Amino acid sequence: MTNAKKKKKPGKILSIIFNLILVLMILVAAIFVVDRFYNRVTFIFDHSVIIIATGSMEPAIPARSCILISRVAPEDVRVGDIITFYSDDPAIAGSLNTHRVHSVISSIDGIEYQTKGDNNPLPDAYHARAERLVGKHVRNLPLLSFVARIILSPYGYVVVILFLSLYMAAVLIPSARRKRAAAKEAEIERRVAQELVRLRESEAKGGASQDSRDSADK
């Protein structure tokens, strides 16, 4: 039984790790959905994940890609950096925009950036203001982008529900079986212990009877 318990430990540890990763992914996804709904960005340890909806930054950032951004001070932004900011362009109504910096303009009014999408023929009509700066592109996240595209697809919710259902089945069914097996094993051990006690009591009674007979014979 000790060996069986030792064998179960690695599997249990892996299960705990997987569950923690899954919970973390669900939390990140929840934050991501809420952020998209409220047009905001939540930073964790000065980093955040956002999705690029259009292909204006292709090929550097494909459409519908998730990217990692980090906080950055306005004075640390350089030409060539890809920045995320709240646009003043009325055409996109103050939404988040992610474009490359083509020039940095400093004046008494503050710092502004002339930006341009790599895939756009012309620079943006409105400069990005330092006070509207959100962060700087760190890297693309291909795996997360793949998952996000599935979730955001027309049938994405079906895929998510199916995945969660399969996961719950994969976790709960083996767990229920293990509990039943453990209960059965405990019941067997209990019965064996009871039988051993009964045998000891029987042997003790038999010994006492024999001693009584020996005394009577004397």
C-alpha cells in the first residue's frame, strides 16, 4: 500500500499544477474579456496582454494576435518602438491603438509621437499624446493568439464549453474512482483488523480455557 501511495504522489502533484495553470488562464481570460468590454488595460507586474484586431501592423503583428506590452515612461519611447495608446482619432473613438513610432515631438505642451501602422500607406492623422500612452510592445504571443482566435470565433463559446466539459470529466471521473477504491481498500483493512482482533480474542479465550483444564487436572 505504501508503494501505491508513492506512485499516486507524482500524479497528484501534476494534477495540482495543471489545475493551478488552468485557474490562472481562466483568471487572465476573465480580465481580458472585462478589459475589452470597458476598453481598458489591466497590468500585472507592469505587464499586460492585449489583442490586435486589425492587420495594420502586419507582418510584425498579424491581425487578431495577442501581444505582451509593458509600462513605459513617455521619455523612454524611441523611434521604431511599437506603442499602445488611446487614440485621439475620432474615427476610432478613443479606442486602443498599437502602431510604430516614426518620430518623437517634444514641446512646451509635452511629448507627442507620430505613429504609423507598418501596413498602412500613411502616418496616423492624429499624434499620440504622452498622457494617453499605455505601454510598449514586448513580444507577440502566438500560442495565446491561437487560443484567443478560437474563443473569439463565432463558435468559440462551444469550443470552450466542450473543453471545460471534457476537463471536468477527465478530473472528476478518475477522482471519484480513486475515492471509491480508497473507500473499498479502507473497508477491507477494517475487516481484516476486526478479524485479527477476533482471532486474538479467540486465541486468548482458548488459552484461558486450557489453563483452567490444566488446573482442574492437577
